[in-house]
Amino acid sequence: MVNFVHKMKIGLVLPPSDDILYLDVFGVNLPPTGLAYLAGFLKESGYEVFILDMSSQKMGWSEFDKILSIEKPDIVGIYCALTRIKQAMNAAEIAKQNQAFTVLGGPEPSINDKIFFTNPFVDAVVRGEGEFTFLDLAKHIEGKAGLGTIRGLTYRDKNRVVVNSKRPLIQKLDSLPFPPWHLFPTHKYRLFNKLSLLSIASSRGCVYNCDFCAVPHMYQYIWRGRSPENVVDEIEYLMEKYTPSIVFFSDDSFMVDFERVEEICNEILKRKLEFFWFCLARIDLSINLMNKMKKAGCVALLFNIESHMMNNKDVVEHAFKNAKRAKIFGIANFVFGFPRETYDACLEKIRFITNVNADHAMFFRNVSGGYLNLSTLTAIEKMAYRRFYLRKNYILNHIKQAYHNFKPEINHRGLALHYIKWFFETILYINQLH
Ligand code: B12
Ligand code: SF4
């Protein structure tokens, strides 16, 4: 890859999000993984990059405007998902007023590119994987490429919107640089309000095709995994350079290939790396693999419980039971407000989750709307937190088990005690949610 310094400056922005209850309950603030890989790639390609994580820094619009007027970026790239549409549009408007070329990327613009051009301040949208499309766009701004030739780009050409052809996916994910986290406000990325947290994506895409999900469209129904060696090299780099207390695998679908997950664990164990991590998991994950993951430092598994799984309570229950046996926290993720989902169906979901013996539950709202409006969904979300967490037996059992979930060898960092303190505070917080 070319490695010389261009004069151009690129600002990458994470706008604030609408859906924040789970952040407060869990004291969690997850890093923007996609922007981090993009930043690493653009930097390595010779561009000056700065990050504005408005979400984590609780940055207001006037501060955002002020920073742009000082930094004077040539291009402002804005991440956008469902929960950040209004905010991404607002960011584009301010960036445009500061004479930058504005480009949106991330899941929502990838699947609904055209609607973003109803906003006159959006110049272009990058669909799907961002690295090479953004690089070509930067070359265009430098006068070295025409917009019409950039694959993966949708752009405004006077009064019409032009959708260029798809960009082929990156063949070797191992060749991408590791994220330059020092450009990000890493002190804000936290779990349980305290533990420092960074993320890694060991693969991209997914082989499944759930109808509500953006991932298959973003990544052309293809899954690509990095080699276990390259993944663990990045973990070593994270631990040496940034020393996070815990690492989150924020892959779209981490467990497509169970064998590769096992190889990653073997590589971690071979290199004797001692760190804690957590990831999204499939409910058919075996107890043997859970045990191996535990040995390699995994402390929590996030299971997305989709509505159809509620017909299969035994399988879901089994997954949480296995997680308990492996001494890993089993966390259930639930979304309320799918299209056609009724109030009663949401109550049924709450009953379900209080009966499958999960260690934790995280609840989200579908902010794009269905039958139920957002204020009803917010009330349901709060009710779900209360009904799940404010159960006497659950609280007592959870405390008993919590200490044993952290590997004693690395527990000298005080994780277990901190966790228990956080747990009590959380129960008190949820108790006052109405
Ligand atoms: C991990 C994850 C979570 C985690 C943590 C989120 C986090 N902050 O890390 C948890 C479990 C908490 C979560 C929760 C939710 N999530 Co989520 N999540 C993901 C997931 C699987 C991975 C994100 C990731 O880090 N990927 C790895 C990086 C490397 O990939 P990437 O982000 O896609 O980045 C690449 C490109 O998108 C592009 N790109 C990214 N940013 C930018 C910016 C610019 C300017 C450009 C040009 C390009 C670009 O380039 C990057 C590198 O190639 C995504 C799937 C996805 N791919 O987005 C869903 C996803 C983002 N989540 C989604 C949703 C809906 C939710 C929830 C609302 C609940 C739900 N499941 O319905 C909640 C609410 C979150 C919130 N309040 O914002 C949807 C968003 C749909 C949409 N149309 O926008 C996604 C796409 C999954 C889906 N089911 O469709 N999520
Ligand atoms: S398994 Fe997960 S990532 Fe894959 S299509 Fe379904 S919801 Fe999306």
C-alpha cells in the first residue's frame, strides 16, 4: 500500500444515538469498531484523520460546529445506523456549512442509500465495506478519480442520484491495518461504568439471511473470517498499546465457523495471553467450546433471542444452562417493536426471558417503528428491566455465582468485586425506572 502523506484532512464522526437505556443500565459505552478500521486504513493510505465521537463525548452541535471550523476537514465521513438517522443528517448539514464534502456510511445508508439524498447536505453514500470506496472518494477530491468510476458509491450529480455498481469485497481481511485507537476518546469506552473496553472485528458479514437484518445486504451474503493468528496479533497489539480491561468481539456473526472460534481460543492459550473478552454467540454453541472459550478468557456471551426462538424454549434454556456450567455470563438480547408485534406479544417476550435462567438481559427498541409507538416501546423496555432484574431469587443466585465467573488467575485486577458493586448499583438504578 502507498504510504506517503497527502495534504487532505478527513474527519470521521459518530453522531449521538436515540436508544440509550441499555447504555445507562449496563454502564456500557461500546467503541465504534467500523470507524476505527476505516480510520486505520485511511491513515495508512497517507491521509490526516481525526475522530469526533459525539456520542461518547456527549458533544453538542455548537461544539461540533466549532471543531469543524477549526479543523477544516476536506471530507467529513459520518456513521449512520437506524438509531442515528436524524443526528447523521444534522451532522452533514453542519459539515457542509463548513465547506466539507459530506459522505455517510454504515448499515442504514448501505441499505437505504437513496433516502439520504432528500437531505441537500449529503453529497455521497458509501454502501457496505468502507475502506476502498472511501479511499477512491478521497482520490476524487484530490482530482485523481471521477465519482462515476467509484464502485460502492451512491452520489449526487446535480439533480439526480447516481448509484454506482457494487464494490467487490476485500479478499484478504488480514491485510487491513489495526485500528489507531489513540485517535479515539478511549477513556470513554467503558463497561460497568469503569472497566476500560476496546473492540475487535475478527470477521465480516454473515451466511444467514434473517429478513430484518442489514448485514447480509451490506456484505453481499458472504462471510469472511480473518486468520486466528492475525486476530490474536491484533489482540496482542491492543493489550500492549492500550491495555483495555476487556475486549469485545463486535463481529457481525462471530460464530459462523465454530472451528475458527476454537482456533482463536487455542492461539490465545498458546501465546499465554491473559485478558477478558466477550462476544455475540449462537444458541447452539456447545458446552465443550464454551469451556475452551472460558479457558481463553471469555466472560460473557450475548445471545440475540429472535422471536421465532421462543417456540423453542428448551434450546434457549439449554444455552443459558451451559453458559452457567462453563462459568460464563449468559446475556439475552431482546428487541421490542418488530413490525406487526403487538403489546401482548411484548409481554409474552418478557415472561419468556424471566423463565430461561439468563444471567442478564438487554432490551432494545426498534426505533424504525411497527404497530407500537416509541413511547409505548420505552414503557415496555423499562417494564422488562424491572421484571427481569427485580426478582429476589435471581438477585441472590446471581451474587452467589458472580465471583466464580472470573478466572482466579487474572482476577487480581479486582474485576469480581467491581462487578458485584456494579450489580447492586444497577439493581438500585432499575428500581427507580418507571
Ligand atoms: C455488535 C453490534 C451491536 C452491539 C454493540 C454495538 C456497538 N456499538 O458496537 C449491541 C449488541 C449492543 C447492538 C445493539 C443494537 N443493534 Co447492533 N449491531 C452490531 C453489529 C453486529 C456489529 C457492528 C460492528 O462493529 N461491526 C464491525 C465493523 C467492522 O463493521 P461496520 O460497522 O459495518 O463498518 C464497516 C462499514 O459499515 C463501513 N462504515 C462504517 N462506518 C462508516 C462511516 C463512513 C463515513 C463510511 C463511509 C463507511 C462506514 O466501513 C466499515 C469498515 O468496512 C452490527 C452489524 C453491522 N455490520 O453494523 C449490528 C447493527 C448495527 N445493529 C443493529 C441494531 C438495529 C441494533 C439495535 C437497535 C437492536 C437490534 N438488534 O435491533 C441495538 C441498539 C444499538 C444502538 N443503540 O445503537 C442494526 C442496524 C440496522 C440499521 N438499518 O441501521 C445492525 C446493522 C444489525 C442488524 N440486525 O441489521 N449491536
Ligand atoms: S444471523 Fe445475525 S447477522 Fe446473520 S442475518 Fe441473522 S441477524 Fe443478521
